[in-house]
Amino acid sequence: MNSRREFLRSSLALGAALSLSPWRKVDAAEATLSIPSTIPARSVLVAVRDGSRSAMVDQALESLGGIGAFVKPGQTVCVKPNIGWDAPPERGANTHPELVGRVVRLCLEAGAKSVSVFDNTCDQWQLTYEHSGIEKAARDAGAHVVNGKDVSLYREVSIPGGVKLKSALVHSLVLDSDVLLNLPVLKHHSGTGMTAAMKNLMGAVWDRGFYHQNNLHQAIADFLTLRQPDLNLIDAYHPMVRNGPRGKSVADVVEMRTLLVSVDPVAVDAAAAKMLGLDPAKIDYIKIGDAMKLGTMDLSQVEVRRFSLT
Amino acid sequence: MRRPGLKTVRVAVAMFFGTGLTAAFVDFRGAVPAQIGHWLASVQLVPSAVALVMGESLAVLVAIFAATLLAGRIYCSTVCPLGILQDVAARLAGWFRRAPLRLPYRPARNWVRIAFFWVSVTGIAYGFAGLTLSLVDPYSIFGRMAADLFRPIVAFVNNAIVGVIRGLGGEGLYRVDLHWASAGALALPAIILLLVVGLAAWRGRLYCNTFCPVGTLLGFISKRSAWQLSLDPALCRKCGDCLRVCKAQCIDLRAGKIDQSRCVSCYNCIGACEEHGIHHRWSWRRQPSRPAGTADLVADPQRRSFLAGATMAITGSVAAVQLRAGSIGSEVGNADGSVPSASLGRNESPAISPPGSVSVDQFLDRCTGCHLCISACPTQVLQPAFLEYGFAGFLKPRLDFSTAFCNYDCRRCAEACPDTAITLLPLLEKQTTRIGVAHLDLEHCIVKTKGTDCAACSEHCPTKAVDTVPYGNNLRLPQVSRESCIGCGACEYACPAKPRKAIVVVGQRRHSHASRRLEEKAVDPRKGKDFPF
């Protein structure tokens, strides 16, 4: 049995946690939710290649003013990787665990109060969390790994800026965290052509079926009117170039050793499309995102900072 | 010879099997390795008998019979989870009782026991082996209660606790999906749970000594067991202290005898007798010195019917299974066991059996419906059937793609199954075993009906049997290549079309092999290694 001291300590922690966690932020979150964060006049895209995943993250962030430009001491951070499929890291079906672990560490070093990681997985979630390697990497780095398959953690919010997606059950981490870091993996996708930053946020919503029923591309873009990530970091180390998004084997991935980072989700996806040899204008959700002024797909209007770490 | 330690050993072994099996069945987080449940279930009588008929090891069955012949029905009080459950129920009921329960001796209702036994034997011998065994096997009866009733309740309690302590950070604690089986499939386990627990609270092991054919069979053997409990006429005062603790109502103080066929070897009476008048003794060598004419030595008509019944049960089920196996074998077209696609219509099944079960017919023959696979299944795609397979498949597990789909890299059901009903295939073989085939109806497909992209089916397909082709104005339309479809149900589960899904999996009566298309290493779509922007 626990000692009385332990019991008291855990009761106190429980009380403190209950008094702090979900309700405190509700007002603040809902007040700001409908206003997408403004995109600076000229988007900046950092493209790094030929380094280790960690080295490329460090280089990209240094170019953008360091992690401290995005994460302030005491803030809560939600890291949203792609943890869609029960597949090992080498298959490229999920964001690589090394990248997730590195970003979590950087946030905590910057003084984040807490860092949480989740995804609304497609395959069975415990197996997916485990076999993707992300659960262990995130936990080892000090993050909370949160269930994305628990509907009680989702809240219904209205999305006034949405054309098709006008309301949705959204994971409370996405609604309540001070900072949202979007950590997708670049992949071919048999339904939308490709998946990277914008589409990864589908995993923040409970009912993906609604997207599929109501113009998938429009719904993907609509979500970004609710909340834009504070930063998008696309893992293009070994993108899956066919049979996506689940992939069949390691033969589906091609080593590109690249990381694409931008605040602008449309610009970073446009660059990602080109990595797969696709025309961004042919990917409907990128085109819609550009038309809705969620960002720009015209890379000539974007300040691209290129780094090669050979 | 007095052995006060016997009860302690009995309780310890019973706790081992009871907690082990309960943990395996109520495990809602995949925390208990499937092999543990498999091992604990494989030493149960009926699963090991089914496995034996299928050519598996004889050892377990021989061990159970040998143990019974040596020491009576120790199986019933230490290994059988339904027996253990009744002991727990009786003990719990005792806490709510003002006066301690004192069950007097009752003569055995042998005709009821024989009737139930014979009904079971007849069922097994005449082609309903799978159904009969699943209805009467005490281990499987327990399994269904634990998997279908206890497990969701435990998950519900877990979720309630998580709701309370969520603020603590939630590491290691999370809510789980609650899946209740359909009402039709839940009714029987619920009724039997009430019956068994009610009988146990009222009259101890009445169920085991009235209805259970396993109890009746082992009771027959234990009549002649080597070690037996016996009353010492020199010491017994007929005070009845032993009756207070006897759950089988098998101690006949008036005649000074213990009914060995009903005694479940719980050893409670030894310690209860202050006169030390109950012995646990080796009975065999003393037999010749017994006076001639004792009931034991007279030809026993019951024994004959038993021997005949047991023989019929075993030969009948072997014959039935082999007959059916033969008839199925001759049906299949190709030498490698695969079914030519033209015969798919003939090979259709209304319900889908798990990969490794070879065919629906073989599965229904071998499966005793213990639902250990249902507990082990991480996606919960395995659900107990009501009448989806037909009457013979009542309560047998089926894949329900409205709940989930079969995980491509998972074989936990086969790892758990103690009956050889789901055989453990090598992973690569499991991944090419076709349990059904996806049928796409484009008239209901969202890409066609709404003119927008969707492809949720193709997205989820692990073999890319469901892929997309360019369609209309920059859209992608699903298409199915049946050769590589394994029927895992991911497409059907994911299809968002309403009210009718545009893609559904039709089960295969006899599973077949899907082709695995190996592809060459993908090429870099960029020109050169530099950034293409």
C-alpha cells in the first residue's frame, strides 16, 4: 500500500491538475481561435538537405531565430506528427521518431511547461504509437504521449472561416496548447495526390469521414482557418513516393535527406509537392489554401533559404 | 494420513489458473502476452481434446485423465475456470449470509447427469461437434462470460478512473474503446452467468455435478481414482462439520461414504474435521482385500454407458471432422489450394472467419467459442457472431468490419487460440491469406456521386489491392485488383459513403492465397539532387 504521504501528494497533484488543466484555457482559446495567425508579408521557407534529421532541424530553426522564436518559457506545446500507420520508421509512413524526439527536446530546452504528442491514427492506435517508434522517442525526450482515439478529449468548435468544414470535434491539445508545431511526413497519397503539412492536420479532428464525404480538399483547407500551426516542419528524409499513404514496403521510399520548414503551410506544401515531382497547382487543397489566403503556393513570392549540410 | 497442506496447494493452483485466465480474458490493453492465455487455455480439457483430434499433442489430455485417475477431480477445482468462478461466487455469497450455509448430503441425480452427457455425446457424434462443444465446454463458457461481459465492465471502470485522474498527466493511463457484443450474442453468456453464479451461491458445485459433461466424464474416472478421500468409521462422530464446507454435497454420513464421482477434491473437509476422521488415502492396493460383493465390483451399467458414450464421442467427432475435411478438399480447384476467381460465388460466406482458420467449415468445427481471440484482438474486429454464420456458428468469432478491420501485421488471435481453430501462419503467409474479397460499387462511391476526391478505401489498403486511377477533372477513382486483395476489411471500414458503403468485403468459405506483387525500388521523381524549387 502507498504511504499516507504518497496519497496526500497524489491527491494534491490531482487537485492542482483538475483546477488547472482544461478549463483555464477555454476562454482564451475560444476567443482567439477564429482568427488565423497572420502570415508575414513575405513567407520564409527554410529548406535543408543532406544532414542528419537532428542537424537539419537545428539548422532550420537557427535560420528562423531559434526555437525561442516559437516557444516561450512556460508555454504548453502540442507537437502533431503523422502517426497514421502501424509501420516501422524505415517505411516512411509516419514522421520519423528521431525528428519528433529532437523537436520535443528543443521545446523543453526553450522552457516549455509541457510538450504533448498525439495523432488520430488510422491503424489501431497503441500498435501504431509503438511500432512507429514515436511513443518511445517522444517519451524519452520528455513529452506526454496522449491518446488520439479518446473522443472525450475532443471538443466541438465552430469554424466560421470554413466553406465545407463549419464545425468539428477537435482534439483539446490543438485547441488549448499555446504553441502548435506541425510535424508531418512527406508522402504520396492515392486520394489527394500527396500529403504533407496541410493534410496532416486532418489528424487533429475526430471525424475524418466528414472530410471524405464533403470535398476532402476544401475541408483540409478549411481547418486552417481555425488554427494555423506556429511552425510546420516536413520530414522529407525518405519520402514515400508511391503506394501512399500507407505504403507497402521500404521499396516505396526514396532517400532525399531533406527537411522543409515554414510558418506558411501552403508554401511549405508547395515546395513538398515539387519534391515529389508534382505541380502544386494540381494539388487541389494547396490551390484552395492559396485562394483562401492561408498562405502562398507561388514559391517565387517566398523567401527560400537553402542549406546543404554535406 | 492427514494432509492439511492439500487445500493450500489446491487454492494456490486454482488462484494461478483463475487469475491468469481472468487476466488474459479481461485484458483490454494488450498487456498480457497472447501466449500466456494460449498456454493456460491449452491445458483445458475440451480445447486439448479438440487439438488432439486435429493431430496435436496427446500429452495434455493424457495428463488430465491420468491426474484424475490418480487424485480424482483435481482438474475441476484447480484448472477449470468455471469451477473456480463458482467457488469464488459461493464464497462471496457466504459474506452476505447471516448463518453459514450447510448443505446436507444429497443423493446424486445420476439420470440428469447422464442425460446431459448423452445429449452432448450425441451432438458431437452427429455432426454438431463445434456447436455442442462450444455450448457445453466449461472453459469456453467461462471465456465467453469473461470476454463478453467482464472485459467491457473492466474497461468501463478503467475509463471512469481515467476520467477522474486525467489531470495527473495520463502517462500509462488512457481510455479504451468499449465494445459490447450484439444483444443476440450476449444473451446466452449473460443467462449462463446468472445460472452458474446463482447455483453456486445456492448449492455449491451443483452445476458441475448436474449439467457439466466434463464434470460427469471426470467423475466417472474419479470413482476409481487412486487417492481418495474417505471417512474413518472409527473416528467419525457424524457431527456434520464436514458438510458445512463441502460444496459438492457428496459426503454421506449415514452410509459413511463419499461419492467420489461428485467430489471435486477441494479438500475443505479434511481441515474441518476436528476428529481427523477424513483421510486422503491410496485406495488401489487395498481393493483386493475388500469383501466380495461391494458395489464397486459389481458390473456397473452406468459405467458401460459411459464407456460407450466416451468412445462414440471421440470416434464420432474424428469421423465427422475427417469426413468434412475430405469433402472440402475435393471441392477446391487449384493444386496450391487457391480458388480460381470464377468460383468466388460458390465460395462465398455470409460471415468472415479469421486468417489462419483455413475455411469457415473447419473453423466452426474446431472452435469452441471461448472468445480468447476476441479478447486478444487489438482492433476488436473479432466479434462473437449471433446467427451470421448460421446456426452452427452461434457465438463463434467473426470479423465485423463495421467495428474495425484486421491489422495487417497482427496475428494475436492465432497466437491465443487453444483449439487449433486459428492456426498460427508465418507472417508473410498471413499477409497473403485471402479471407474475403472487396467488391467495389462505383455507383455509391463518393468520387462519382459527389465529384470530389475521397479514396479512403485505397488509403487504408495494406496491399494496395485498392488503388486509384485518374478520373474526371483531376480526381482519383478507386479500383480493386482482386488478385492481391486479402479481405482485411480496411477499405470497407474506412468507406464514408452513406447509407450504403461503396466497398464491401465478401467473405470466402474456404480461404485462398492472394498474390503479392513485389515492386522494384522506387525512383527519385526529382531531376538531380538539388532542391526542385
